[in-house]
Amino acid sequence: MPPQAAPNPLSMLLPFAMMFVIFYVLVFRPQQTARRQHQQLLANLKKNDEVVTAGGLFGTVMNVKPEAVTLRIDENVRVEVEKSSISRVVKSA
């Protein structure tokens, strides 16, 4: 019986490389796209936009500061929240 040749190290790394590529395409790319869209949403916030916060509060944007947003929740009820807590815009002004 002839001696067995050692497997090529490159052929052993190929399955790991393929798994990394698949993981990147299925997980990292969509996450980067979603993060980019959320940052664009926050950059485009303006007065009178109706928004929903991550906590589920519906409100109307009254003031936009660099780090915070003032929301009108009800008559004479204003709340200042961190900009990153805005999850989506319901209705743009």
C-alpha cells in the first residue's frame, strides 16, 4: 500500500473561506445597509415630522438638536429624547 500524501492546506481553508463569505453576505451586508438607512433617516429629521421612538412613543418633532430631538406627545407635553432612539418616521412634514 503506497503512503498517503498530506492534504493540501489550501484545500482545507477553502470551506472556512466559503463559510465566511456566506456569513458576510447574509449577516454583515444587510446590517450595514440598515445602519446606513437609519443614519440617513436621523440626518433628515425636521420639524413637524411624525415619528415613533424605540420605546413606542408616537410624537411630532418640535426641535432637532445635534444629539437630541424634542417631541410633542400631546398638548403641553414635550419630551426630549436622544436622536438614536427614533426608530422610524410615520409621516414626513
